[in-house]
Amino acid sequence: MLERPISRAGWTRVAFGDVVRLSKARVADPEAAGIERVVGLEHIEPGDLRIRRWGDVADGTTFTTLFKPGQVLFGKRRAYQRKVAVADFEGVCSGDIYVLEPANDRLMPELLPFLCQTDAFFDHAVGTSAGSLSPRTNWTSLASFEFLLPPMQEQARLVEALSAADKLAEVQHELLASSESVFKALLKERIGRGFKPADYQGWEEDDEPNMCFVRLSDVASVDRGRFSHRPRNLPQFFGGPYPFAQTGDVAAARGRDFSASQYLSDEGVQYSKSFPPGTIFLTIAAVIGATGISTTETYCTDSVVGVVPKDPSDVDYLEYTLRFTRQYLEFEVATQTAQKNINLEVLRPLTIPWPSKDDRDAIAKELAAAESVIRTIETRQAATKKLMHEMLRANFEVPA
């Protein structure tokens, strides 16, 4: 794509405001003007140039900033979130979104969104933001951002390369969405058709004649973690060699690849509880039902439960089963005071499908294969984004 060495002969240092303008188009009554879609900051995903979600103007909106296809939407509030997108439809957007477009023919329109994705541009936006709780940058500050503008021929070459990488990322996005749909359907088919809530009374006579049902406590120990000392954040409790699982660590694992972000000291472990390798950690407070499998002895907090299969070889099947129950636990079982939570009295009697050992192993293997496809696509998607980042850095972030 960019096989030729980068030459900066003829490149000109310019201010952002020299080649980009802020659109000030407004529409007082979007619905009367026939506009159907409304975009807020929550609809723009960091690092994704496409707008994949929006609201309906018919549901009511106070937004009046008009945008049209081809214009670039940049989130000026909390710019560190790196929210930039290219509109492919007409709509209105939040006042916390700037609508940008080329000011003249010195900048190719297709290059503008990539320019707005550079680290240098975001660093400038963040560095010029004001406010503590909800910092915002302003147009005057953004307009002062300086960069090297390539000649039009070089711009065309950059657009070709970056657009090709972006199209590849879009294909990978679609493949990922399809693969995740296949996995969810497979999980529902293999696990969900036999799942019964904990208070289900007729599981012995279920309509799945070849399916056995057990309570979770029949096939695994289910114990809550512990970290009873207060305050929790005293430094003498941390910094040692002992992994310590917290809610956020388990949530980030997405069922696999669990790792602890904190480590306890010799004093800290006196106030916690450890679980062996092959434990399924499950979150029971605030974040409900997230799972992760440990690969080493790990201590955990009291907002996490350790599920230890009686037969260690059942860990994968059991984790997939618990992962499927997450929606049930979160929306049907969890109680809420200051935050959502569930307890051992709910988890231990949880009724789950328990086919033959051969079938459990086959189901786990099939689900693992489907999930492996997802991870492969994610890895390739990350490599594509890294390539785009390197191209942007090499072309726009080298000092003059």
C-alpha cells in the first residue's frame, strides 16, 4: 500500500483551521424537516469510523446540529475517548459533537477522518480541553492544531492505503459479528435448551428424556471469596506475589484468559481466601454473572465466587454453562439495594443440564472451536488497527 519511502518534499505545515471548517448548520425542527436519525456521543464507538447506532427523531430530541453524508463527527467532550466517525446519512447530533468538513480544496475530504484519528490530534484536543468532570475542547483550540499537509498526489496515495485498511477492518468487523452470532446460537442450542432456573420444581420429568439435570452444588464446590479487612486499600496488603481476583478482572476475562490486576502481600492473604487452578470465578455484586477461569492459585474478593468442579476436566463445560446463565442471574435473580447482587443460596441450587461425560466434553470442544474463530478474528482486527495507526503516525506525527 505504501511501498514507496515517505518523501516530505513539498509538504506544508498548516493549522487545522486552515484546511478544515466547523459546520454551523442547524435545523430548528428536525422532524418537520424530514430528518429521522439523531446521534449522541453514546452512539459513536471509539476507534470506529462508522456510525452503527442512532436514536429516532420521532422519539423526541433537543439536538439541532445538522450533519450530512461525508461530514466528520468529532466528540469534543471527553476527547480522550477518541470518538470520530464519518456520517453516511443525514441527521442531527449532540452539541458535544463537532461537525467538520474541508474548508477548501487543499485537503481531500477522504483524508480528514484519518487525520482526526492521529495521536497528535487527540493529544492536542485533550491538552486544550477545560473542565474537571466533563472536559471539552473548543473550536479555536482545535483550529490551532498544526500538522504537515502532503501535496495532493501524496494525499491520494495515503487515502488509497488507509481506505484499503479501513475496508479490511470493516470486513473483519462483519465477520466478528457473524461469528459471535454463531457462537451465541450454538451456546443456546447446546446449553440453553436444557437450562432450568434454580426454583424449577419438575426437572426430574423434563421433556428432554436423555438429559440429566443436577444442581450446581452437586458437581462443584461454590464458595464466596473473602477480603474482610477495612480499609481495603492499605498498601501493606498489596504488592506481594499472590494473585488477587476482583470483579473487574473477571469481567475483562470474558470467560477465558483470566488474569489478576492486583497481588496481595503476605499480610494481605491473611484476610482473603484462595482457590486452586481451574477455578471458575463468577461475579456476584454490581457486575453479575461474569466468568473467568484461573490458571494458578488465586485469592479473590468477597464480590466474587469461586466455583471448583469436582471433576477438573469439566471446567470448560461448566464455565460455558454458567456463562449462559448470566442473563438469568442478572435480570431474573439479582436483587438490588445500592447495587445488584446475588448470593450463594441462589447459586448452589442452580439447576443445570448435565449430559453424559462424553457429551459434556464434546459440547465444550465444539463451543471452544467456535470461540477460537472469534479470538482469531479479533487478533487480526487488532493487527489491522495497529497497521492503520502506524501509517498515521509515520505520515502525520513526524516533526517537520
